[in-house]
Amino acid sequence: MKLTVIGTGYVGLVSGACLADVGNDVLCLDLDAAKIRILEDGGIPIHEPGLLDIVRRNVEAGRLAFTTDIERAARHGEIQFIAVGTPPDEDGSADLQYVLAAARNIGRHMDGYRVIVDKSTVPVGTGDKVRDAVADELAARGAHLPFSVVSNPEFLKEGAAVDDFMRPDRIVVGADDERAIELMRRLYTPFQRKRDKLVFMDVRSAELTKYAANAMLATRISFMNELANLAETLGADIELVRQGIGSDPRIGWHFLYAGCGYGGSCFPKDVKALIRTAAEHGRALQVLGAVEAANDAQKHVLVDKIVRRFGEDLAGRRFALWGLAFKPDTDDMREAPSRVLIAELLRRGASVAAYDPVAMREAERIFGDEPRLTYAGRPKSALEGADALVIVTEWKEFRSPDFDAIRGRLRQPVIFDGASARSRARRRRRRRCGRGA
Ligand code: NAD
């Protein structure tokens, strides 16, 4: 099938590459010429395990191409995926300007029937806005071309995105007409060889399903974070509590780790947007309001502990910080807890030596020329002369640290672990190492 994917970010590029990998002819459009240049030069603009291989393989096979040419993109695919960003507006609602611009571009240049598939996470009712935007453009040029609007929210996780796309738990498709349903069924047949994973529904329900999923996951995280704080106060071990409740099939094991608060490009903005949608319709989502407040507070927990240990004024202090990305296996730092922590440490006069396996370039872009924030080539070099180590992101390489080497390099043997210590043995050793969190 001939497909166009609009937006070559985490969702668009993964979707485009994976759809090409099962034999489709995919053209990916982005307005960011720098991204398209990287892709045309054989690279990828993001860190995502396994993605580079799949992109290269499909480019070489002639099934995957990149462009900044809007007209060419609109004419290429019978199915047009919109996978552009939907960042939070000032009031927390999803900013639809990129989605609607993409829709207008399709309407302006399409030359036959199109299924316009919204993969971006968008509030309920956006399907109607996309339909109006395309219809307006067609009317403006006096064209009478049929099209369908479909909602196909994406559930991939950064860090495991290729696998998630190739082996999805479910594929949600919101569609209101038979022609579109048939095309979507054909499109996704290669991804559901073992069982039927397609869940068809109306467009509005599909739009809400994506928010419901992210809101539920964010709720679990905030719940566990609050319980972890309480456990610490009570002298209980949250890791044991996790094991005690995860074995209950009604609860399950996933998303039960406590940490520094959820971040990334999805949970914070999607929780906000859902609260906003409800408010616009006169409904208060009280649980989600608390989830958000607990998360904002959680991002300050490490700073509070550091201040308890070293005092309010951190001038002259130096901290080694391991982990910048909002979670392991990605370079994404959108809404990452590390950003709050770094900003607060710098504001209090401290300097920070940071290490992350892949996100340091992104941190440099975000923090610019900040003289008190430096980057270390290796985790150990960040420790030299630091007053304490702060672990923020649970990268695999931080799971079993060499405590003797850490002790030898730090000025004081203190570790603040915000990455949810997973093994009791590790924590016992850590306690021997110092009095950190
Ligand atoms: P992103 O910011 O990484 O990528 C978006 C891309 O769209 C950018 O490269 C941008 O230049 C491009 N773009 C913007 N307007 C355009 C236009 N009119 N034409 C062509 N290109 C345009 O975003 P992302 O993380 O891939 O997220 C995209 C959507 O998918 C969001 O709604 C997000 O909530 C949702 N989503 C993201 C994830 C995730 O893990 N990142 C998972 C599921 C759903």
C-alpha cells in the first residue's frame, strides 16, 4: 500500500519504518529540514533501539523515503498518517495547530480518495476538526474528493518503540465508514498473525481510549510514589510492598516502581489535557488532579533530601548526576525529572557533573552554556570531587554500581537514589556506603 506519514518524530518515524518493513511504500514528511537531512544522510534524528537498522534496510529496499515536499506527500499515500506533536497549550489543553496544519496541507494537495489517520494523541472531537479542515481546503479549490477520517492512537513506548509497533498488544481504530475500516484492516493484517488485535470503535471512543490508557498508567505511578514516601516515613520497604501487591492479578506487575515522578512527552501533557477536556465539559477529574499534584511534588523529593543533608544554600557544592533522560533507553528529556533537579541545584548555587548514555547532547541543547553544568564521558568521571551522587534515571548500567569506586571518588560517601532501588542487596550495600536516600 502507498502510505504517507506526516511528522518524523518518535511516533512518525517508527510507524513509517515499521510499516515499510512489512512491504508498504512509505513516504515520510517533516517540515524540519534538518531532520530530513539527517534521514537522507543515512542517520536518524532520535535515539531509539533498533530503529536505525530498520530505517536503513527499508531505504535501501526502496520502500522508505523522506521529504519536506508537502504536495508530494499529500499525493503519495492513499492512507495519510498524521503523527505530529500535540504539545500542551498554556491552559493545559492539547495544542492542535500542527495536527490541523497537516490536515489542511492534505486537503490542499490531495488528488484522490484519502484515509486521514490521526496517530497523534488528540482530544475527543479532533476528528471532526480534521474533517472540517480538509473539507474547507477542498471547497476552497472547488475539488470534490472523497476522504475518511480515522483515529488510530499510538501506544508505543519510547525505548521499546520498534518492538511495540511490530508486536502490539492491541491496535485501536476509530472509524465511521466501511471503506476506511477495510483499508485499516488490510494495513494492519501483517501485525496480527497470532491473533486479531484490531479493536474497532467510533472515532471519539478511540480518541478517549488513548487518554484513558495514559491517565491510568500515570495514576499507578503517582500512587506508588506516594506509597514509597509513606513507606520511608514508616520504616517499611516499598520494594517488598511492590512484590506483595504485584502478584495479585487484579493489580499486576507493571508500572509499580516508585521513582522521581513521571516525565516524558506523553503522561504529563496527556493528564493535563484530559483534565482540561473534562473541565471544558463541566466535569472535574478529581483523581487525575491529585495524580498530577503528586507528580509535581515527587519531582522535588530528591532536592528536598539533598537540602536536608546539605542545607538550603548549596553554593560550592558539587553533585554527580547519573541519568538525564526521562526514562532509560531514550534521549528524550521532555518533562524529565532531571530538568527540575538540575534547575533547582543550579538555583541554589551548586554545580552538577552529569552523565547519561545518550541524552547529554539533548541536555546541552536544553541548558545551553551553563558554566556550572558539565558533562562527563563516563559515569565514574562525573563522581570526581562531588559531594554526593544523585541517580535519576534507571539505566541498566546504573543497576549494579561499583560502590567502592564510588566511595573512592566522592568527597562524601552519599548516594541519593531516585531511580527506585530494585534489589534489597543493592540497598543494603548502599546503606553501608553512606547515608543517602
Ligand atoms: P515529536 O515532537 O518527536 O515529532 C513530531 C514531528 O512532527 C516533528 O519532527 C515536527 O517537525 C513534525 N511536524 C510538526 N508539524 C508538521 C507538519 N505540519 N508537517 C510535517 N511535519 C510536522 O513528537 P512524537 O513524540 O513523535 O509525538 C507525536 C504524537 O504522538 C503526539 O501527539 C504524542 O502525544 C503522540 N504519542 C507519542 C508517543 C511517544 O512515546 N513519543 C507515544 C504515543 C503517542
